[in-house]
Amino acid sequence: MVEDNAVHAEIIRRHLSKAAGDRLTLSEVDCLKDAFQSLATSGIDAVLLDLSLPDSEITETLPRFIEAHDDVPVVVLTSLNDLDFATQAVQQGAQDYLVKSDLGGELLLRSIRYAIERKKTQDKLESYAVELQRSNEHLKAFAHTVAHEVKSPLTAVSACLQMLEQDHRDKFDDDRWEIVRTAATAARGMAQVVNDLLDFSRIGGGQQNFETVDLETAFYQAYAAQRPAIKQSGAVVTHDALPHVRGNEVQLRQLLINLIGNAIKYRSDRSPEIHVGCDEGDDQWTVTVRDNGTGIAAENCERIFEAFVRLQHADRIPGSGIGLAICKRIVENHDGRIWVESVPGEGSTFLFTLPKITGAS
Ligand code: ADP
């Protein structure tokens, strides 16, 4: 107990002694300096901390304590029956707060016990989170290295096969020619997987290079990137006015390229019509990419966002199954959500949300 008011200290001592007897050992100091000394030498399980101390200002006591000893659970004692103040204490890292005028033995004891348990759980969660992040980073680095290492021999294989395809048709009979063509197509497919994997591994967590991005410009750039496919398929691509958002321009452009590209790739017999729309919510935008393509069965609507999941067209339409996983990672990196609504045979609408920047549209 860190308490400089002798009367308050006496009340707490009595309450605790009555409620816990000798199940609890109370160690008492009356200033922050002595508290630190005591924590350095003895095995303290939890601290009852008065905020107004002779050697510390009321607003500074908790931050100073947490900075020096974030390994010990703290229950803040306050005379202020002020919820805002208490909430602030908990946000700063206190496990609980007790208003001195409401103290009772059972309440004190329960609060101390919960503080100890809560702190243990919190520490465990924190170490899991650190571990998870580390293993994610390792995995990403591993995927990147593998893709990178595979890329150069694969480029050589692809180049050789392409030379055979382009310049040596006359040296092969039909059966052997078919083998060359199959190998060349497979090599192209592998090159796409490797490139997509490299893209996937590059989209880091963390909001690097975030700036104000004009989504409409990103749309025009995505349109330009897909122009050959749009032309070849005769697709009509329309769009609503699109907002400014905070984000990574390269990633947001990639997101639109992938979604528009898929809307063209997975077209039906109808001439493709694609609309990029946008709805304004209170604190987020919902952008939609709607097509009149093949549609997706309900049971596949979630799994297509996993890496390497491809549906029925896998053999007919080139792809790696990574495009939507990239989209998901990009959207989540922007604190948004992505999903699809679809009617098989009629078309699909991919929707993603992005937080609004206050004061911009
Ligand atoms: P890829 O296009 O390389 O196969 P994606 O991750 O982009 O990989 O898509 C995963 C699967 O989701 C695709 O193989 C396809 O079956 C399905 N899909 C994606 N977009 C659409 C769409 N607009 N319409 C119908 N199916 C789609």
C-alpha cells in the first residue's frame, strides 16, 4: 500500500486484516520513492496506489509508476468520486480503481485478487501477440525469400520455353509441340504465382507510406492497367464519384486492379458490365465493384479470400488464387473489411470499407 494519509492507511489496514487475516501480507510505504525501493527488494504481488503523494503530483503518480514497474498490477485509490478520472487511470494501465469513501474489506480483497489475475492474463495475451507478430514476420520473410529464389531460375526456364515456342516450331512434330506448349503455359502460370506471392509478402502490416489518396485517380489508373483486358472483352466499366481516403496509393490501386480484373476474367456469356460504386456511411465509405459475371456460390463466398483458393474455372482461366488474398490484406491494412455478395449466374458485388478522413470527401 502506497498511502501517505495515516487515517486512510489505518482504515485500509483494518479492512484488509478483517477480510483476509494472515492470508495477506501488507507492506506499507507513504511515498513513491519508497514504493520503488520496496518493489525492487521484495516480492510484491499487487499495489494499492494512492495518487496524491508527497513526492508526486496526482496526475503523474500513475504514469511514473507504470513506467518504472509495468510488471506489477496496480489498483488505484482515489478520493475523487470521478469516473472520468478512474477511466483514465485504467486506460493508463491500472488494473482497477477504488474510491476511498466506498471501501470495504471484501471489495478491497476482490479488487486485489482480480487485479493480479487480470494482469497475468494481460501479460500472457501480450506475449502471445508479440509471438504471433514475430511468427507472421518470419512467415512473410520466408515466403518472400522462397518466391525470390524461385523467380530467377523460373525466369530462365520461361525464357527458354518461350524461345522454343517462338522460334523452333518447325523442329517439333505435333505431339512434341504440344509438350512444349504445355510446359510454356505451366511456366507462365508459375511465374504468375511467384509474382503474386511476392506482391502478397510485400503488403506489410503497418501503415507505411500512408497519405491522402484520391480513390478516383486510383480507379483511373486501375482502368488504364486493365485497358487491354477491357478492350479485348468489350467490357463497359462505369463508376460513381469516389472519395479521398487515407491510405497507401500503390496498394489501393492494386486492390481496384485485382477486383476489376476479376470482374472481367470471370465474366459470363453476357457482355461484361462493371460498376464501381461508393456509399457514404457515418464514419466509413463502402466501395463496391459490381459485375454481371458468372457469380459465386454462397458456400464459396468466404473461402475465395484465402490464398490459393480457386473455383471451377481454375483450368480455363489463368490465375494464382492469390489476388483476393492480396485484396483482403490491403483492405485490412487500411482498417477496413472486404466481402462479396453474389447470385450465381447473375453476377457478384465485391464490397470493401475504408475509414473516412474527417473533413474530406
Ligand atoms: P485468381 O483470379 O488468380 O484465381 P483470386 O484470389 O483473385 O484468384 O480469386 C479467387 C477465386 O475467386 C477465383 O479463382 C474465382 O473462382 C473467384 N472469383 C474472384 N472474383 C470473381 C468474380 N468477380 N466473379 C466470379 N468469381 C470470382
